[in-house]
Amino acid sequence: MPTFVVGVPTAAYDAKAISARDDLGELQLTTEDEPPTPTGKYRRWLPVRATAGDVRFHYGAAPRIVDAQTRNGPLFDLRSEAGGVIGSGVYFIAAPPGDETYRLSLAWDLSKVPAGWRGVSSFGEGRKSELVTSETLAFSYYAAGPINSVPEKADAAFALYWLATPPFEPIGLSRDIQQLYTYMSRFFEDEGAPYRIFVRGNPYPAGGGTALNRSFMLGYGTDGQTSSGGDTQMILAHEVTHNWLRFNRGEHADTAWYSEGMAEFYAVLLARRAGVISLDKFERVVSEHASDYYTNPYVGLPNPEVGKKFWQDPRAQRVPYGRGFMYLARVDALVRAQTNNKRSLDDLALEVLRRQRSGAKVGNEEWVQMVAETLGPAAKKDFDAMVGGERIEIPGNSFGPCFAPQTVTERPFELGFDEYKLAAVTGLRPDTEAAKSGLANADEIVSMSPIRQSKEDPAKSMTITFRRAGAEHTVSYLPRGAEVVSARWRRVPGVPDAECNL
Ligand SMILES: [Zn+2]
């Protein structure tokens, strides 16, 4: 298990924390730490002698202690909430190595907790038996305690769970997600498969979503927001899309363009096809993706280099979202043009899924071969350019006859310091408006304007009240960087909605 995964610490047991026994009695373990990768640091536990018969392990994990100072990150840690616990297995489960499939028997012992408490996981509620790999066991969600759910009945195939009462209406949220999920599961040839959503709160003003095995976790901040950027509806669509679109070969840093780019692409496209969002909103969302891409300070950095910065700099973490989206919009346009609209990215996405369902591994190499079947050798050239960080222009014929690219200039949002840790100013970047305003590292933030409003409105200034050496001060500045050339999609006048052909 990792001791640290994508910026989040885990229970990180030492050798003594796990006790083991087999037919010969007590089994001593030693630990071995692997060299760190961009994704995390992994630890192995090894027996000091040959084992005999079944081996039983016993260990306990306490929830991670979090507070206003905790840096926001993927929702992997185990946390305490409303007296219960909620988090992913990767935080507390030391799983067998390798990618074989095992028979998992999962049971909850609720004999020592108050009556009415429930045990729920990505596999469902209560006792479960399934064939899974170690990775699925670790990358699933687990929650126990005074759990509430929509629907209220136990072990529904589609359900939303929470411990502490969220600042939004769970019934409405569940209905919105189910509508999208039903449409998407049909599109991805997976109708009727179970799906579960877990919701929890952060003790700091930032939220987000993390998708794992047939489920995702939605986190909201002390400001009630589920994200500092986009809107809840698109975050939900993005996380649900992850359920189907990911490579099963290759390192995260090399394949994130696919999982994040595809999630961005099909979140907005299928939300529109399902009628969940308007054409206006479609235009706004795809244009935001283009803007995110062109204004990212790492827009020209190759994928492997970006991967090394993922978990230190949130702006690097965003690169695969924008880059993947732009590349896939381009592939979609090229395939449609080449086949006179008979084929599109849909066929490629479904082909990846069908291969994976038949047990095949699909990664970058297989992808390029699949695209080359339609686009020829240009597919490889295009792919290498994307990996290398070459600028991707919006193709003239993308998203049908309703939309056309438009070049614009803009000043990208630039808070000036670490956006994921807002209790105090950290990682202040010199030459930013924030630094010029007089802010300094370690200034304790008392209050600040909502980041989301500043992101949406390029003229909106940021006002921050902070405490330094016992005294309070207030500064205001325009949270924007230097002007860059960017592009967006604009609706072509005169083309009726019915001909939009998305
Ligand atoms: Zn994602």
C-alpha cells in the first residue's frame, strides 16, 4: 500500500502495526519502501520465513486528523464525520500485490456501535462477496456510522450516502446524478450496473470530486462549494464519466490526458445530448475548457514533466484536463471529416471499453493504433505532439456546424499563491498582483472574496483580510496574470439548434 498517494498521506503502517499468523503461529513481517513515483510512495510487507496454510492479518487504522490548515487533495483519506468514518480503502487497506482476481468477502461487525448504524462501500451495503483485484479493493469507498441515504432503503443499486448533513439538498442532487448516470450507462453499454455516491465535508473552504470503483466521492468546503472553479453539475458529470473512460495500462502521469480529457469531453457532450444542459451552457463549458488549456502556465510542458509537478502545483494537475480535451476534440473532428461523419470519437471510446471488457489492456500505444486505422500515420504524429506539449489549435469543424473557433486575448486567473491551502498564504509567487499588493507567506487569512466569482469575472478584484504579527490588514488586487492569446468556441449565427449535430 502507498504511504503517500497523490499528495495524500495514508495510515502508512510500520512493520509492527500489522500482526500476522499462519499454521506455524506468529509470522514476523518486515517492510520495504519502493522508490517514490510521481503518483506516490509504496511500501511492501514481507514475511521473514516461508508461510504455512492460510495467513491472517490484523491491523487497525484511525481516521486522518484534518483541520483548516489541511491542504485540499483527492478524496482518498479516511476521515471521521458525525461519529462515523468515511474514506477510500487505499488509506487503510494493505492489499495483496499483483493484479490477479480474488474472492473478496466483506463484512461489517456493528455489534459494538449504536443501533441503526450502517456499513456501506462501493460494493453496496452490508455483507458482500465479489471477485476483485487488489486495486479495486483499495480504490473503493467505505463508510460506517449513522449513514443517511437516498433512497432510504438499504443496499439500493443506485444510491447517495452521507454522514454529516450537506449544505445542499441530497434528494435533488441524487435525482440529477441518476438522470445523467442512466443516460451515460446506456451510451457506454452498461445499463443497470450499480453506482454509488458518497458525500462529505471538508474543514477548509475547498471541495472537489474523486471517482473510484463504480462510485465517486463529492467533497464540499466550509463555504458550501464543491469546487472553486466550474459548477457542481459539470463536476458530477465529470466524475460519473470516469466510471467508464480510463486506460488500464500505463502510469497515471502518461495516461491522465485520456482519463481527464475524456471525462471533460463526455461530461459536457453527454450532458447536452441527454438534454441536461442547454446549447448555451455547452458553448460556455467547452470555451472554459479551451481557456483553461491556453492560459495554463504549463501549456507547453511535455506530459512526463507535467506529471512530476502534479501533486505540488494544482495548475500542473489541470494540464491533462485541458490538453486531453483539446486533443480529443481534434481527433473527433478529424475522424468525422475523414469518414464523412460516419465515425467519431464515440466509436473510439466504445472500442476501448469493449476491448477492456474482454480482458485486454489498453494504453497509449493501443490508442494510437486504433486512431491510425482511420487517420493513418498522422495519428502518431498528432499524438506525439500532444504528449510533447505542442500547442493544439481548435479545429475549424469541431462540434458540428453550430460552432466555430474564435481567437481572443485574456488575462488568466492568478490567485498568486497556493489555491489548495487557504488558511494562510503559502507558495506566494513573486511578480503576481498578490505579491505586489503586500501579501506575504504565512499571513493568516481571516477572510477573502470567493475564488469562484473572481474566476468567472475577469474584472472582479480579490479582497483579502489577513492577520500578521497580531494585527489585521486588508488588501485588494486583480487576481489576473499577464495577457495571453487564447481561443474559444462561438456559436455560428443563423444555424438552428436542430442542426447542431453533437
Ligand atoms: Zn477527473
